[in-house]
Amino acid sequence: MTTFLLLPGAGGEARYWHRVVPELAARGHEPVAVDLPADDETLGWAEYTALALAALGDRPDPVVVGQSMGAFLGPLVCAAVPARRLVLVNPMIPAPGESAGQWWEATGQAEARTEAGYDGFDLERDFLHDLPADLRTELAAGGRNQSDRSFAEPFPLAAWPEVPTTVLAGADDRLFPLAFQRRVARERLGLDVQVVPGGHLNALSRPVEVAEALVEALAGAA
């Protein structure tokens, strides 16, 4: 049994992982989905890291999983405790000293979306397109906001932690198109991506496939 520490993206809601949690448990692992009060302007990366570590407790050698903006937090957790592997899902891969607010322009995300045929942003087309109807309605109603502080505070690590890292990229991610994810992962981590089905929120739309990819990443670590 391995602990999978599941870190959410913007909004910080542990519920993002609620369809993956039973899939990992059914495969004999212990999933721990972290909830972050992401709308609290008093909290920064140090406080988020402390909350993630508190959720982990004394469980040893976790696989740390960060989705989207959770890719800023995942390396911080791995710098604080020994981890078997870091898995980034449709990630915002940070550079040292870069803030999450700077990341978009620094990586050329808008240009990459235009090249992929997605001019402008449409919530249904680009974000919710492959979700089940009930979840699409729930997410369209809005959730927890992400704090301004978390977008402004620089990524504090001077170098990537020495932990085996896997990058999972959604085949139909319209927020971070696949060609864009491949380029950023190569430029920033020297890694190829592993393609998984679904869009940006594929832990909700394709939980079985995402869980299987996480377990395969664990096998790679072994």
C-alpha cells in the first residue's frame, strides 16, 4: 500500500479528487486528498506546504500528486519530506522565482492556445466540455476563489527537488494544449509527458484512467 497525497489546483478543493479516491483505494492504496483554504489572503506557499504536510501526517514515502496550480505546491512538499515520486497532472510547472501570475506569459500559454485553435476562453468549451452533466452544472455555478497572494508570491525553491517526477498531460486539455505541455515539460524539467485521456479536469471526467496512470507512475518509481 502506498499513500497518494493528492494536491488540488486553483480553488484548493479536495473534492476535485473525489472520483479518483475510490479508484486508488480499490487498487489497495491510501489516497489523501488535501483541502486548502485557497481564498484566504493570509496564506502563502509556506502555509500551504504546512497544511499538506499536516494532512500527510506520519505516513512514509508518499507519491505526491499536484494538479494544475498544484504543481507549485508538489515540489515544496517533496523538498520537505522524502517522497517516492512526484506526479504532475496537467500542470503549471514553475521556474525558480516565478509566480503563478507570471507563469502564463512566461510559458506562452495564450499563444499556444491560439495555435491549437482556442481563441479567447469559453468555460464550457475549454474547461467543462468532458465532464458528466451533474459535475458540469456544479462547477459552472462557481467554487472557491484562488487568492491574489498565491498568484503573486514567487515559487520559493532555487532548484527542483531530487525526486523522480512524472508529468501527465490530458489528450484533450484545452486550457493547456498537449503540444504546449510537451514543450514546457521538456524545457523546464527535461521530461517527456505521459498522455492520459480527458481534458484539464480529467480526474473528474476520466477518474479510472487517471488512477491507473498514477499507479503506473508508482510502478515506474519502483
